Amino acid sequence: MILSLNVSKKFSTHNIIFPDIKAQSSDFIQITGASGSGKTTFCEILAKFKTLDTGEIFINNKNINSINVFEHIHYISQFPEHNLLGATCFEELELWINAARPSSLHPDIPRKPNVKDAKNVIYSILNDFSLGNLINMPIWRLSFGQKKALAFCALIIVLRSVWVLDEPLAGLDIDLSEKLNDMIIEFIKKGGIVIVTSHEKNLDFEFTHSNTRIINIELDEPKYTFTHMEREKGWHLEK
Ligand SMILES: Nc1ncnc2c1ncn2[C@@H]1O[C@H](COP(=O)(O)OP(=O)(O)OP(=O)(O)O)[C@@H](O)[C@H]1O
Ligand SMILES: [Mg+2]
């Protein structure tokens, strides 16, 4: 269970106040909002990449400040390179397999596999995401959508109870979108919680069996004014 209460984040220019969120097992929540409304900021606060200024977030009744959120939440950024650490597709998945705790490694994936087993299992996962023939490709050569697909492979390898996916469908082709849709349905069926962000006000995914909600972050338009001099100097904000 995730509970987010009275969370806000203050930047030098403005304050973002987030709607409260309560998500239980098998819930699917789509957070919508305009560009700059704070969707990514909220994801990053959930994943403890950013701190919050007010409010509290609980996972299974424990404040996120007192737990290791990485054991609960798998966060995939809107910008896939933020999630990728390996030099090649193979290395990326090898890192996830080797770093996973035994209790969180997918049961079909062998622990500390030998080279041959690792190649087989990694090839099979990559192939599922149309990346099989790119197993040895340097990550920097992948397209945006391929990088996102590679980041999604980690969702299969490591078992977490919550997926936080920032704009997961942006840049994905139809096949990969359907694959992700199916993965989310499976995950929700098993009791997982999914929080996604989107610009769309309608549900981005097709579900029939899940508890789905759309929560909008209202953009409280910051009142910026600029003096002529500041424009000349490069658009600094007037205090
Ligand atoms: N580290 C930071 N310092 C100052 N302002 C920031 C910082 N990070 C984010 N912001 C501001 O917070 C606001 C929300 O940004 P955020 O990236 O969360 O929006 P978003 O809803 O994800 O937008 P998009 O739909 O374009 O991805 C923006 O105005 C952004 O400039
Ligand atoms: Mg964003």
C-alpha cells in the first residue's frame, strides 16, 4: 500500500502541491497534468530521488524516510538513459541479474548464471522486447524507444511490489505499447501497484480487471514577471 499525504515541493520559482494518493494492491493510477505540472517531480519524490518539503509518504505503513524504497518501488524515468548503466544491452541486464537479491530475482532466472546460461536468459528477455538482435549493441546506439524497452526489461528481472513509470508510452511503437500493457495487466493481477504518468486525461492503457484511477495535478500557474533588463541578461526571474 502506498499513501501520499499533503506532499508539496518548493522550487525557487514556485511551489507544487500534489494531490493525495492512496494505492492498494492491484491498483492502477494514472497521474496526468500539463507539462511542468510536476508529474516527474512526484515520481522522483516517490522513488526518493528528490526530497519533499511538506507531507509524508508511506509504503506498507512505513514512512519512506525509514525504509529502502528501492526494495519496493521500481521507478523508470521519462528519460530512459537515466535508468541505464551498462555499456551494452547484455551488460545492462547482466547488471540487474547480478545485483538482484535472491528473494527479488524472478524465479525463472538462475542466480549467478554461467556465461552460457546468462546469454540464453538475457537473449530471451531482450527478444521479448524486440531487442534480441541488439544484445551486444552499445546502449548509446539504441533509439529512444529501444532504450525505453531495455529499461522495461528490468521490470521482468527484479520483482518489486510497485512500478512507477514516468510517461512509459511516450516514444514506444504499437507492439511495445501492447507488450507493456500486457505486462502491467499481469503485474496487477498478481497484486502489484502501478503508478504511471501521462499527458492524456483518458486512460492510456486498456484494462478490464483492475482498479484504475486518473488523478490530475493542477498547474498553479506561477506569476512570473520580467523586467526589460532581466530579459536582456537572459530571462532571470523577478523576485
Ligand atoms: N531541480 C529543479 N529546480 C528547479 N525547478 C525544478 C527542478 N526540477 C523540476 N523543476 C520545475 O518543477 C516543475 C515541474 O517539473 P516536472 O519535470 O516535474 O514536470 P512534468 O509534469 O513532469 O512535465 P513534463 O510533462 O514536461 O514531463 C517545472 O516547472 C520544472 O521546471
Ligand atoms: Mg515529466
